[in-house]
Amino acid sequence: MRPIVVLATASLAAFAAAQNKDDRPIFDEVAARVGLTFVYRNGASHQFYLPEVMGAGAALVDYDNDGDLDVFLLQGQPFDPNAPRDPDRTHRLFRNELVESGTLRFTDVTAGSGLGGMSYGMGVATGDYDNDGDQDLYVTAFGANALYRNNGKD
């Protein structure tokens, strides 16, 4: 098995070199430029509890049925239930404006979406649980899970 792994690694390196002849980076960090501004905070207690070292989930989902993928990002929270809660430290929904504008751009639509929960988000699944044609979200959390029904409105 080892020679196959080495060959695959060498092939990948050769492919990357062939695609990048002018020494420009293959990838470019554009998140802030396209409107995806989000900072994940894990609520670290310095005890290295499993949830704080795992990180949170994210979903690429066409919540508005316009043909492009929107982004839903989960947020962490302090483990201490008595710790003050920052109202800006919520899950976030970003609407992809590509189809409408022709340019990759995301708009934070969390405020009007009902998705700005303050749970300690761990994972998210999408699906149309009520068979109405709109993608719904199920958020798993350290604590209570939540099912968010998409009502099809912006």
C-alpha cells in the first residue's frame, strides 16, 4: 500500500505545480471580501472538554430556493450557565447573492431569519421534514437540540 500513497502524493504535487506555473497561490482568501464575516468562539474553559476541542458545524443549503448555496454557521457559548451572554455571539445565516447579482456576495440575514440561536452548536443537518419544498435545519447542540422549520419567507 505504501508505494500507492507515495505515487498519489507525487501525482498531486505534479498536478499542483502544472496548474500553478506562474507561482501565484492556487487559493485566495476572499471570505471578508464576499461578506462571510464570522468568528467562531468555542467557550473555552481551559479544561479541554470535548465540545470545545471539536469545533462546530456548518451547512451549505439553498434555504431560499434561488439555486445557489447559502451558508449557515454555528457558534459556541461559554460552558458556565451563569456567564454573561454576548447577543452578537449567535449562529449566523448568510444569503448567497450570486444568482441575483452575478457576483459572489453574501449578506448576513440572521436577524430576520429566526436562526440566531445562542445554543452551543455542535452540528447541523438539512432536509425538508415537512415536505413543503423548503429546506429545514436541525441543530444539534451541547444541551437542547433545535428543529428550525423554513416557512419560505425571506
